[in-house]
Amino acid sequence: MKAHDGMYIGGEWRPAFGQDTIAVVNPADEQVIGHVPAGTAEDVDAAVRAARAAFPGWAAIPPAERAARIGALRDVMAARQDEIAETVTAELGSPLPLSRAVHAGVPVLVAGSYAELAAGYSFEEKLGNSTVLLEPVGVVGAITPWNYPLHQIVAKVAPALAAGCTVVLKPAEDTPLTAQLFAEAVHEAGLPAGVFNLVTGLGTVAGQALAEHEGVDLVSFTGSTAVGRQIGATAGAAVKRVALELGGKSANVILPGADLARAVNVGVANVMSNSGQTCSAWTRMLVDAERYEEAVALASAAVAKYVPGERVGPVVNARQQARVRGYIEKGIEEGARLVAGGPEAPKERGYYVSPTVFADVTPGMTIAREEIFGPVLSILRYEDVDDALRIANDTVYGLAGAVWGADDAEAVAFARRMDTGQVDINGGRFNPLAPFGGYKQSGVGRELGPHGLSEYLQTKSLQF
């Protein structure tokens, strides 16, 4: 794989200040496929300075022109989708069909949505004798995770650019090659120098330096709740805005009148997708007592189709593999019934985890409360609808969820009572304009669509 040995700062690839590098490992075969610079505070400072210098000019460009530039970026990404997919597969381990459809395809869709949104967005409004202006926040520090490397970049960078902000990106150290491809696309699309900047490196070094930098006006972070707390505290001390998309433990509630077979099969697919490395995955399946064993049998049959190395890739690294296997062992230890999978590694090479299903899971068990971030499904029993709601809401998280009912009205009535940011009704489809973000410890702020754009705007009122 091609890897740049410098940082993309001020419209060009520059040598890093330090000499240290980060090895990029293919989790499917544990082979090193490239090296990228381990950025330092000096690299971050140079990138922030470039972004600050570019900000006045970019903010002054008419929104329609910014929209056209984002559209050009979308077109470049669309033309390079095969290369993007192959890169994601190499550094994340995602099966190539998933990489093509989701990891390469969805970011093109999201970028296109912001090109259209920016072109027609009203950045001012009249309120009585006042004119309210919506202006860009300034320089955005974007810190992105490894599980959806390009989607998470585009979900931050595209709305920031549409708002008139400039950006410094620090991508996850496990998947930096996809970020470098994005920087190439930015350059090819002709965005002005300094509008987008890339610094690769460790979160504890480059990420921390970016969050702390006085030249950054807003930090947008996606990752664990633990790190999100640290970034929130750092930003709070500097009175700087944050947007945090954090962990989840989402409930997939199957009401008594729902199509059980469809709900279970879609639910299993949701958890197994991307090797379970999805913050919004429906990892808790809630089924009424009368149909519980039927649901368990359906889930067991469904998960058998997810063969490691074929439909399910590895998890991202050895640490994550050990972490997920530890949770599986914990589930067994606490008395959950192992229906499929288990803690044993399914392949001798690569960071694979067996797709696993637990039954007889109770709300107090560790596997029902903590985010596992692997291909592990817990099936919980409820007695009535009120009990289902109590279990669904009994979590510190509130990122996503699903409800299946005899009809949409029944499912919607239940979903309205759920403490979570996004709920799919009877298998609802992905909508790039719908706001995504969480309640409680799942984060602060929203991504995607007009709500995602508003995160990067601040208001000024003019009285007449």
C-alpha cells in the first residue's frame, strides 16, 4: 500500500518534525502494509497555523462556491472508490464487498448531501427587528476513529467546510492510509491550501495536542466515552466547543406482534456487520418471554452464516481481539448461555473473533451493560412492553436502537419512550440527512444533515 512519509499541511505534503513512525498492520494476516509519521505537537501547531491562515478567505467564499468545492471532492472520491475500498480492506480487515458498499460508498453519499445542503442553506434569518447571522465557528480539530475510517472523516469535514470552517484532521493510528487517500482527494478537488490539513499520529500525542491547541475553536471527536470525557474536560477548561460521538449499547426491541424471523435476522446482521465494530450496533436483542426460545433458535441459525474470513472480517488489532474475547469469557463466567461462537480464536492467523450469541442474558450482566465492540449479541427476555422499555432504557448510553412491531404506529409509540438518539422502525433505511448522535453518555451534538452542519456554526444578531 502507498503511504506518505509526511503530513498534508497548507496544501502540500511536508516532512514531519519527528522521525518516529507508526506501522500499519493488516488485521487479516498481521502483515505490516505501510508506515506513516507519528506526528508531534510541532506538526499539529503547523497544521493549526495553516488552518487559521486559510480561515478568513474560506469563510468569505459564497456558500454556493463552497458547495461546488465539496461537490468536486465528492466526485474525486467517487472516481477513486475502488482504491478506497481496497485500502480500507487492507488496514481495517473489512470484507471487500462491505468496503465497497459502506466504507467507500456511504462517504460519497454524505459528501454529496452536504454539497446540496450548502448550496441552498440559509445562513441568515429575520427575527423581528433583528437579522441573525449564522457564521463559521473557526478552526475545527477533527479526531476520528478506525471503525469507519472514511465515513467518520467525511461526516466531520464536509459539514465543517460547508459552514466555512477550516479543518485539522487527526485520524486513528490503525487506519491512517484511508485518511491520506482523503487528503489526496482534497488536493485533487482543488480546495484552497490550508482549508484541510492532515496530521497522523498517536491520540495521546497528536490528538491531545490538537484538543489542547489554543488555535482550535471546536473539537469534534468520535470514539470511546472515556476519551470523550477527557476531551470534554480539556475543551471546557479552554471554553472551547466540542462535538462528541461516543459509545453505545443499543437495544433491538422486538414487540410481541412483530415479524420475528425478519427482526432477528436483520438484528443479527446489524451486530455482525463490520465485525461488530459499530458504536450504534443493536447489541441487546429484547424478546418477549413467549417467543424467546424461538428467537434464540433463529439467531443461532442466522449467525452460522457469518463465517470468519468470509462474511466477517477480523477486529482491528490484537488488543481489540483480546478485549472482545475477554468479554465473551466474562459472559460465560456470569452465567449467560452460549448459543453460538465462544472465546476461542476461529483462525490461527489474523485478529479474528468467533461471531457469538448469548441467551439468558440479564440486564445486570457485564455483556448487557458494557460496550464490547465486537461480533457479540446478547438476547434478553422481557415480560411485557413496560418491562421491555425499562430494560431498553437501563443503560448509561443512548446512541441508537430499533423497534419492530405489528405496524409502524405501534413501533413508533414505543420508540418515542426510548432514551436514545436514533431509532430504526421496522427495518428503517439509512438516511444521510437524519441527525445522528446520542443521549446520556453517548455524546454531545449531532452529525449528518442540517443538524450536523449547525454544529459548526455560531450565531450573531444584528438589531435595527
